[in-house]
Amino acid sequence: MRLGRGVEWTLHCCSVLGALPPPLTISGSRLAEFHGVPAPYLVKQLQKLSQAGIVEATSGRRGGYRLARPAGEISLLDVVTALEGNDHAFRCTEIRQQGPTAVEARKYVRPCGIARAMWRAEDAWRAQLAAVTLADINDELDRTVDPKQMRKAIEWFKEEL
């Protein structure tokens, strides 16, 4: 399974939005600048998040994006499914029912062991993403971000906001 770049980008943006004190917002182009990514692509991803009720866009001179609900109520899985959809990563085509050894379809009463194993793995992956919220990610920032980078980010946002 390969997730699109937009997943990483928007998760970082959602983390930033989760750290903004209400009612502050930041524009999609400024989020793109902060992360060094293309604004048009990022804004399309943010629009998907808006349609899914994860972020909300405000208009006007100081308009921009903010989280639509508290960071503790938005899981990483919420963001991933808003961008990538909820389809299974593994698609079983029942290949065992093809070829010279196939038997009549009614003999295949259970999915094969390969499909079952793949679906269990995906369920575990989804459960892990569902268990981590944006608030959890932000709670780790002091331990995972270099202090110099954190100071630079704070200064950048002070100038922006």
C-alpha cells in the first residue's frame, strides 16, 4: 500500500491547525509555504478535509483554515480516509477460482487464507491509526522536534498571525 504525498502534508497541516488557539486561522497558501510544498496541491487536499468535516474554511481578509472539531476528536485514520477513501488496500479477485484446477464456484465458501491475512493486517493498521489523534501527535512535539526548529516555527507563526 502506498499513500499519496497529500496524506503526510495534510497530517502536518492538521497538526499545525490543532496547535492554533481558537479562533485563529491560517490560509492554505501560508500552510504550504510553512511546509515547503506546492500550494495548489495542498489546497486541494485541504478542500477534501473540509468536505469530510475535519477542517473548516473561513473567508474574509483574515480567512483561512482551522480544525472543525477539537484535535483530540480527529484521528489519523479520519484524515487518511478523507483523502484516500475507505476502500480496502488488498482486493481479492479469487484467482484460485481460475485456471485448470478450479472447481465449481459453490465450493469456495470462505475467502482464501491470503485474503484473510491481508484483511487482518489492514484492520490492525486502521486500528492503530484510529487510536492516534492529532492531539496525541501535538503532545509529542516537545520530544520529537528539535528545540531550534520549534523556536523558528513559533517566530514564524507570531509574524503570520
